[in-house]
Amino acid sequence: MNLVNKVRQLWQLLLPSPCLWCSLAVADHQQLLCADCQQALPALPYEVCHYNLLWLPAVSSGLAVVHFDSLLSLGWYQLPYQHWIRRWKFQGDPFAAALMQQQFQILLLRYAAAGQPLPEAIVYVPMHAQKEHQRGFNQARILAESAAKQLQIPLLDVLKRSKETVSQVGLNRQERLRNLTGAFQLVTTTPLPAHLALVDDVVTTGTTANQLAILLRQHGVTQLSLWTLAVTPQADHSSA
């Protein structure tokens, strides 16, 4: 146990850390949710759909045509995930960021333990350089780094957002498509693995993932898994 971990453990004994949902004390300094809140987290029926949410009509009906093969998400883009994602994405909350990475890793471990096929490498939805500079981070990249480390799978930094676009929030499917046309490019000449996982924070209409899927398939990818923190219910597409 390193010194920092020892200090954190001692601090936990003196002043226990609060659960990020109910605010009661957690049992261990490495936990961000108490055991009861962890158990109460809303979950999608992963076993029923064999860890591919595209098999669920409630999900697939909101995505129309998709160019990726499977979808894995923690849950719906609703509370409490919506709160934590927005806290991280728009306010840079480090605790919300750590919690979302932790929950993402838990899901991926369940996915791997269930015998689901792991990709050969992981990529992520890129952010335009100016926007990333303004925000200070790309949450999709951080999630992808976390997933790659957890699963011991290579992370490929091969996608670039070459066109600055307006926010996708509030746009319908057609507007999102026009907004993203020509926005991405591949920045490698090395052949890509046949099976990739594409990581993003939220999938709404699937437009961003579809644009990247088309680009990746043009360069040899035959199987593409989309991994996100949340999926937006169909009724909420106009406000996600």
C-alpha cells in the first residue's frame, strides 16, 4: 500500500467520505457510492439482450438505422446518471468523473466475465481541439483510457474532429447529420484491427457514432462495438 493510499485510508477513519447519491458515509475510501446505493442503481437488462442493447426495441427504435454492431451502456440518460454525467461534462466535477469511470469499469468487467467478445483495440469520439482546450478535457477519451487500462486492450488515438461544429443538444436527427457531415477524419496509415470498440459518453440518435462507423469501416473495420455511459430515451432526443 503506497503512502497516498495510507493517508486516504486514515482520513476515511477520521472523516468518512459521503456517498455521491445519498450522502451517507461509504465503508471504504475507494468507494464513491455506499453499498445500498450501488445496489439500487438503475440498470438495463444486459443478460436478456446478451449485452447488446440494440436487441431492445426501446433502444433500437430511437436509433433508426445504425452502422455499428452492438451497444453497451450503463443505463438511460436519466437520473442519477444524467446528473453525474452533466456534473462531469459541464462543471468538471472530479468526483462525478471518478464515479462514472468506476461504474463504466464495473460494467465492462461484467461484460468480459459473461464471455462477450472483446475488441482488439479501443477508439473514442474526438473533440475539436478548440473545444477541448476550452473544456480542459475530452470525457470520451478519459473513459476510453479507463476502459483500455481495465481490460488491457490497446487505445488507438486515430480519430480527429477536423471541423468545429455547433452543439448537438436540441438538434433533431437530420440537423445532427448535417452538423457532423465531414467533421471527422482518420489520422493514421496503419491498418486498423477488424474489431474496435468506440467510446462516447452518451448516445442519443446515434448520428455521431454512425459517422465514425462509416469512416472506420472504410478503413478495414468489420465489427464495431459502441460503449457509452448512457443512452437517451427516444422521447428525450430533442433535449439531450
